[in-house]
Amino acid sequence: MTEPTTKDRLLDAAEALFAHKGYDAVSIREIAGAADVNLAAVNYHFQGKENLYREVLRRRLAPKREKLLAAIAGVEAAGDDQPRLEMLVRAFVGAHLEDALGRAHGQYGLHLMAREMSEPRYGASVLVREFIGPVRARIMKILKELMPDADEARLQMVIGSLVGQCIFFAMYWHNHQRRPDGFQDEGLMFADLGDGLETYINNVIGHVTRFTLGGIGNISEGDEA
């Protein structure tokens, strides 16, 4: 196995620290120490802490973006006789959860996104322009075709609801895995964890699809009334 480069070690260390502590609470010295590299390596490879942070986001979010766009492309290629709205929801939820839960340290991406969405700062341009923007544009194009009577604001709300469900169920899985042995949370159980990750993802895809399609149907009926 090839040893990680100095640049990779810095990215690995910075990602974990930024995800756990936030941008402001992490120093260049702390990152260099965690990566076991010379302090000057941060400036040499990234020209400072801000650029390092942006590269951490790009490395984490670019594969997720490509996975989502590939899933959406499958819906775009489907014929009109197929249930394309259901396909879109299933494809989006599946791609999101497989990346967030099935990829190593997927929780880091969730934490980094959550921080930037709640308090946009140094990585906002990367998150919006390079990740959210391209994915949202492709989803909006399909929704406009499938929901021609809905205005732009309504379609944005549909997307927001879909994204919110994905984030919740991804966070729920990660949080449950971190709970101490013997912790009893029956009163807080929001989702059936199933017999493992694959079962959980399939259960969530099914639920979010039914819930979202039911909500869209209710919206359409309300608009016609």
C-alpha cells in the first residue's frame, strides 16, 4: 500500500479537526501536529489555512456531487412512461445516504456541510457554487418538467424538504453508532435501524419516497382546489 503523501496527511488531519471543532477552533499548528508534518507544510501545499479548508471541502464533496449527478442522469435518461418523480426521489436519497453512511468518515462531510449551512463562512462559495448549485439545477430541471404547474418557490421547498430528510436520517445513523454500550433510547427512536446499514438505507429510501410523493400529491391537489 502506498504511503499517504504529506498533502494527503494534511487533508486527512484537517478534515477530522474541522469537522469536530469548526474552522475557528483549529490552528495550523494543531493540523500540522496531527498530520505529523512540519508547520511550514501547510503554507507550502495550500498557501494558508483558508485554502486548506476549501480543499478539504472539495475533496469530501466532489465525489458526493458526482454520485448525485450520475444518479440524476439516470432519471433524465428514463422514458416518459416511467415513474420519473419516484425515480428521482429514490436516486437522490440513495446516492446521498450511500455516500454519507457507506463512505469512510462520511460523518465528516455531514458535519462540515452543517457548519457551513448554519454559519456560512470560508467554505460557503465551495459548498454553494461547486456542490449545491450544480445538483440543484439538475433537480429543478426535472421537477419543472414533472410539476409544470408549480412555481419556482414551491419547487425549491420540495428540494429543501427532500434534503432535510436525507440529512436527518444520515445524522441519526451516525449518532446512534456513537452511543455508549447499553444506552437505551426506545423513547427517542425515530427510525427502524434494521439489521444493518444496507437494510437501514433501504428502509429510509422507501419511507422518504412515500412521504415525499404523498406530500407532492397533497400540494398538487391543494393547488387545484
